[in-house]
Amino acid sequence: MRIEYIHTQPAWVIRILFGVSILILVGLFVWNIQQNLIGIAVGGPVIAIFLVCFWSLTVKVSDTHLSHYFSWGFWKRSYPLHEISSVNIASSQWYYGYGIRYVGPGWMYNVSGSDVLLVTMKSGDEVRIGTDDVDTLFAILSEKIPS
């Protein structure tokens, strides 16, 4: 399998939000707020796990598949190119948020920004893949997907 495109988008919004959350937890610990120690003990590791899982989103296109995954292989998905009926550039609504979401007719995978590649499968399912390189990804897949 020959890789023809690979791009990793950093999750700046998620990194900033989780960073601020961790700073708040550290502040609570430093100021020794006793009633918050359980929240700190539980919240800190939970925040760290989410940060590690959603650190970035990588999209790959090979000669046979479109695939994507978060961070270091978390939640990897792959779609054979022959099962894709069309690709389009779209925007996600701000209230869709980031991460893994079910939005309307399909799933959305996004870590930052509002640009998504809307992939429609021959089965009718839709997948929205967030990227900050949507034009290049669209151009590459448009050549590979017969109209």
C-alpha cells in the first residue's frame, strides 16, 4: 500500500482548553482547597487522558484507502476508496464541537477549526473529517473517486 498523502493537524483548541483546566486544578491544589482534593485527584488524570487521546488528527490517503486517527493511533478508521461515492468540502457548525461526534447522517472527527471533508459512502453513510488542509485533501481524493 503506497501512501500518497499524510497530514497531521494539531488540536490547538483542545490543547489550550485542557491546559487551562490543568492549571486550574494545579491552582486549587497549591491553594490547598481541601474540599476540592477529590476533584483534583479524579479530574487531573481524566483531563490528561483526554489530552493524550485528542492531541492531533492524522489523515492518510493511500492508493486503496482513506484513513484517519487521533494522536498515536487512537480511534483509527479506514475507508476503502472503492466504497466512497463522493467527497465535498463543508463546514461544521460551531456547536458540533471537537472530538468524535454523531451529527445528522454520520460521524464527525475533528480537533480544531470548522473545515471538514464530507465523505459520502455508497451505502449512504456520511463521514466528516476535520482538517486544516481541506483543499489538498479534496483535490487528491477527487482524482481517486470516480464521479
